[in-house]
Amino acid sequence: MKSDMAVEKLRCYKEYGESIIQSLELVSQNPPSKDSWVPSSLYESLHLLEQAAQRTVQLASSPVKIGIMGEFSSGKTLLLGSLIGYADALPVSETPTTGNVTAIHLVQQPDFQTTKIGKFTVEYLSYEGVKECLRFMLEEAQQRAKAAELPSAQLAALKSLHPIREIDINGILRWCEQAWKIQSLELRSLLRELVVFVRTYSVYGEDICGKSYQIDNSTAHKGLRLAEPPMNILELSFEGLPPVPRRWENLAQPSDIDLLNSFSLIRRIDITVEISKEIWDLSSLQGTNEFVLLDFPGLGAADSGVRDAFLSLRELTDVQTILLLLNGRYPGGATAAKIRSMLERDKGQDLRDRIIVGVGRFNQIPLTSSDERAMDDLLYEILLSEQAVLDRLSILKLTIASANNLTTERKNIVLLSQLYGLTKLAELSSLLHVCSREFLSELDKPNKPEESELRKKWQQLSEMLPPSSTLHKQLSHYAEDGGIGSLRSLLKEHVAVHGMKQLLQDTQRAAEALRKEQNNLKNLLEEIPAYIPVEENPAFVTLREAIENLVTTYRQFQEDLEKQPILKNRNGIAVSDVVKDELTNKIFFDWSEWTLLLDRTKNGTISLTKSESFFEEDEVDDSIPTKSDDFYAAFVNTIKEMQAIAHERTTEAVIDLFSKLSTDVQLEREKLSPILLPEKEQQIEQKFGKSQVRFFRNLLRAIDPAIKWQNLIIQYSGLAGSAAPINADSLFPLARKDDKHQNGQIFDWSPDKQFPVPPRPFNHQIAVLRLRDEITASAGLHLVQYVSQLTKQVKSSYSRALKEIVDNLQELLKSKHEPLLRHIASAQEQTSTPIPPWLETLSQIPTISYPEEISH
């Protein structure tokens, strides 16, 4: 792809994203109101749209990024120093040192001079970044804990600790302390990392998260080194883990100790590096003379490995070219392949065409004595083929094969000696410094006799291969300057051709994601009019709301009535109990028969002698009941009276129900009485027909039930007028005279008793009381059944009436009856609320054109 075309396409994508950002800024000046009608999905859509637009602009305006990742101790940091022409620009040692993603911004400087290293900018994770990193670490902890066979309860507890809104620092630390009891090297390494991360956040989170600091070179070299890991973590106690660090003395400028203490919260390090053209000519790069090298923490830095993996994967989303550095001292290792698999799993695509492979420390390739003899034998050959060399030198074959698996082209593999490259660079000029004084002694190592002799043999071997051979070029470049010059050229070419192409592809994917969010917003805005409230006639609103409330009230009344098996009076006492109590009082206290019998009782025995009046002229009829029929007349009269009382008390309960219902709908009655004018019934019949009149009538019945349909319930329930009398004869509990029994039941104290029983003390009195209880119980049982029957009739009548009213009210709320409701309310048609200004501004965003001319 031509450079000017790629640059033009990136410019179009940038302008597309910026146009949407500018429109969103206009919306932010007059943002969507917080009214309840605005759907929450709109705010989410705007947030996603803004993120997609910023992502598009960021990619379209960024330089090409080269990510550098390597196996443990492959010399990655030293390689960076070799590429930029200054060995210890970054901290270098044999142990893992670079635990942070470092962005090196390369800028061409005009004169031939020593590479200039600018200040280091340390950027800390934001609060959201801390939560994302913690989630990533806890997910890895879940996998390692499961592999270590932690109890299921502890695994379940870990899931609850994933931060969503807040970070449960104490909960995470408690879980780590419990899990530390398991003897698992992998799990404990991560637990140590988690404890350090959480404790560091607990101290510094509020002070430094989301902030950036510029630090000088000396502070960076001292403060950006990883702490030494414990010698044997399986023997370490939980109390022996790093404690909570001390707070910074100066929050405006960290010291090297502060950097060490807050190391785990660092998101990225940025450095600007000025390089002379003689060291690395970047002038041919298209569009800009700047590109960025991203140094990713080396695998093998297990002390902060999971946090490093999170930071790496996060930054790698913006990387176009990847330089994978193998460790030449241990060829055939699987670590680099794992790195590639991890990257492809995260990006979801084959990355081999984006990968350049460097074999670091090739000068330390582990040649056996057999390999050395084979190399010496090969040097005596006249002409060699690449295959012959690889077949004879198995260690070289293994090294090249391992690299081949990671990239699509053999020419993208470079054999490297980082220190030798610096040594050759130092030979260009005595005025050129390629390292600090402290590092100067390291430059003598490549010139040691054994390494010089081996390098000479590789050079001779390359000269014996055909010039077109890839291995010839690889060995020749290695012998010339440790492969550094070749790697610089390869990287520059990859940036100019593949990198720009991949940057354009990445930007196009981001722009397409932006267009998708733009279309989502368009679809959402098409639905917005349905959410916009309308200015409605108050009378119509009042009527609808009142009908809805009436439906709710009547449904509740209906449910309560169905749940209530008995009717109760206003005091909450069952009607059947009231009637039964009145029956008892009537029989016990109003029947003279009991008085006569008890007055003739002496020592519990009834005497048949009549009482005489003091005033002789008064005749006293005090004959006592001696047989069952003597109670019949009183029983019949009592049943008749109790039937009337049962009707009265049931009617009172119905009236009480209507009183409660009237109270429940009082508010609606007050609202609707001025609207539901009687003359509207005739108007409705004329305009809408007779079938619609019942809606109006039922509405009137609903707001005033006691007046409109209370009497109907009483009537249909059989409570009004003369009811069929209860058949007292069938209820009378005593045996009466008939054809077989001339006198019916004769009591013991009767003179007509055929076989009289000699009276005993109190036996007559007990018999009287039992007789009274038997008559009362029999009559009470049947009266309760009678009241129950009345209750069923009442509830049946209510059910029919309530169903009709509720059905009619619900039907009225349907849209097809809106004209009828408006007529009842005398309301005009609704009028739309004016479109708010923010919505007009927002509606312009979907009209912003996607750059179709560059979409293919």
C-alpha cells in the first residue's frame, strides 16, 4: 500500500471520529435531561459512542507501535539499548528487571551525537484500571486455586471478591491468608503478588491513581527495578510477605523508594529518545519520523507476572508489529510459543505476519563439542547448502526451527548479539557514547578470544553459503554487528510497509465499530419519540388515573371478599356468632318456662304444688311444663324472631362493606363527581350508542357504590322483604306427640309419668339445664347454617356485580375507548411536547457520514 494513500485514509478516519466527538461535545453543553422518560439505554449508547470515537481518533493519529516481548533472560532490555544506541537507557541486569510496560518514543535528531534519553514519565493505573487488573488477577487465582484443589467454599468466596463498584481490600487479604495454607508454588506466587498489589493500593490508591509523574534518569534506574523474590516461597509464612508500605513524603514528586513501594500500581513508563540518523535512519518512514517501541515485561518475571500479563494484553491492543526475542542460550523452549498463543487468543487472529523474531544472546548458543567439530568440518567444505549446514548443526537447526514457528517468513528472523552490536557502534566515533561508565566494562565481553573466534567461524560459514540463502544473510549480519543493524532495517521496513498497513486495518476496525455504535444511536433515536411525554388535558388525565385506581381498589376489595369465608360486622365479629349469642340470650332469659321450673325447684327437685298469691283475689296461672310440647310454641316464635335478626345482622354487615368500599373510593369520587355529570348519559347514547351507556353507568356505580347498588346486593341476596320462614317443626329437638306417642316426651317431674322415678336431690334441676342447653344448641346450629347460606348469597351477588364493574372499567382503559373517555372528560386531543434542544443536536450525529470512499 502506498504511504500517501495510507496516510490519507488515516486522516479521513481521524476526521470521522473527531466529527462525532465534536458533536458529542455540543450535546454535553446541553445534555439530555434527567427526566424519567429518557431511557437509560440512551446514556449507555452515548458512552459507548464516545469511547469508540476516541479509540478511532487515537489509532488514526498515533504512530506505528512495535511491541517487544521476550523469554526470560533473553536480553530484551539490553536489545532495546542496542537498538537506540545506548546500552543502559533502561535498567539492565541478569535478573528480571523490567516489570512495567515502557513506551520508547523514537525521534530523529539532526546531528551525529550520543543518543539522548529524556525524562521518564511514570503513569499510574486509574481507579477503574486497578479494578480491571484485580479482576484479571482474581480470575487467574481462581484457576490456580482450582488446580491446587482448594475447598469449594473458598472457591465460591473468591468469586464474590471480584470488584464491581468497590474493592474489598480486607476480604481479599483474608482469602489470601486462608489460601496460603495450601502448598502450591504457582498459587503462592500469585497470592504474594495479590497481597502486595492490594496493600499498595490501600496506601496509595487515593493519592496517585490516575496520575503521572516525570522523574529523572537516576531516580528511574533506582526506583523501577523489581524487588528480589523470596528464595523459597513454600517455606515462607503469610506474615513474612511484604508489609503495608509507607506513604510518600512528597506527593508532588516521588523518590526512588516511593517508586519501589508503589511499583505494582504503575501502568506504563514513557520515554522520549532522540537518535542520530547515523545510528538509526528513520527519515524514510511514511507520514512521520517518529514511531514507538513498547517494551513489555519479560515472561519469567514471575514475581509480578500476572499483573504484567494484564498490562501487556491491555497495551497490545494498539500494537501493529511484535518483536519476539528468544533466548539463544536455551533454544527450542516453549515460552515464546506460549506468548504467541496468548496474544492470538486475546486478539482473536493469527499474528505470525506481524511477528519479527530475534534470537537474543546467539553468541551464547550452547554448542557441544560435537557441534564444534561439525562446524570445523563444514569450514573445510567448498560449497555448502543451507540444508546441509542445518542437518550437520542440530543446535542451529533447532534454533531456526523454533523461530520459524513464530513468523511467516524466514527473513523476519535475526540472530543477535546485543553487546557486540554496541561494541561495533562505539567504533564509529570516539565522541559517541553507547553506555554509561558503569556499563563500559561489559563492552569488553564480545572481544574475548573464544567469542571472537566463534563469531569468525559463523562469518566463514556464511561466506560458504549461496548469497541468496536466508541463513547466509542471518549469519553474515550477526558476524558484522551482532545483527543489530539488520534488525533496525527490518523493523523500519516492517513499520513502513506492514506496520502502516496494520495500523490502517486496526483503525478501520475501530471506525467500523464506531459506525456500529452510530447506527445503534440512530435506531435508539427513532424510538425516542415514543418516550417523549405529551401535554394532556388535565381532566382526561384525572379521569384515566381515577379509573386505574378504581380498578385497583375494586380488585383488592374482590380479593379480600373471596378470602373472607364469613361476614363480619363493623366490630369484626362474625354475623353467625352475633345471631348465635342473641339466640342464647333469648332462650336463656326470655323464656318463662325456665323461670317457672326453677321457681318450683327445692333442693334440686321440682314440686308440683302451685304457689299461692298473698292477694287471694289474684289468680296465678303458674302451671309448669311437664312434656316436650309445652316448649314448642316458644321455640317456633324464637326461630321466627332469629330468622328476622339473621337478616338484619347480615344486612348490617353488607351495609358496613359498602361503607368501607365507599371510603376506599372517596378520593376518586371527589375527583370524578364534577366530571361525571348526569346529562352526559343521554349525550353518550346519542353519540356512541346504547352499548356505551353501560360504561358510563358502571363508572357512576364505581364511585358511589352505597347509593348506586347497595340495595341491589341486599335484594338479590334475599335479605329484603319476607323470606320463606324456617321450618321450626323440623328443627325442634324434642320428641312431640304423634299417632304413636299421645303425649310426646314426658319429663320426670310430670304427674302423668307412667313409671315415675323417685326424685333425688338436684336431678330435676340438672335435667332442666340440660334441656335448655339441648334446645339452644340445636337451634344455634341451624341458625349458623342459615347465616352461612345468606353469606353465600351475598358473596354471589357481590361477585356478579364486581365482575361487571371491573370488566367495564378495564375495557374503558383500552385505547379504542379513548374517544368515549375524552367525551366524558370534555377533553381535547393531546398535544405533543416540543422536541428538546439536546435531542435536536443529538439527531445530527447519525447524519455524520462514514468515509465510504475509503471503506474498501
